[in-house]
Amino acid sequence: MSLDVEQSTAYRAITALEEDGILEEVTGKGRNKEYRAKEIFEILEQPPQTY
């Protein structure tokens, strides 16, 4: 998938999102890193609410 942005621009955006606590790196690798959006996963991991 191509988003038509420079690699350095993408890395700066990811770094900013990490610093703001929005993304977290989950692989522990130096290359081919994967990230997850913490708040979204927290919502998805909650048990369903019944009314």
C-alpha cells in the first residue's frame, strides 16, 4: 500500500504518535517494526457490555 509520503516523513509521524502515547511498538525489533494504537486495542479488549 502506498500513501505517497516520503519515508522520513512517515517515520517522523510515527515517532510523534509514539511520544504522545497513541502508538506503541510491539515487536521489539530494529527493523520491520509493528505498531498498535493503544486506545483502540484497549476498547477492543474490554468485555462486551450488556444492557
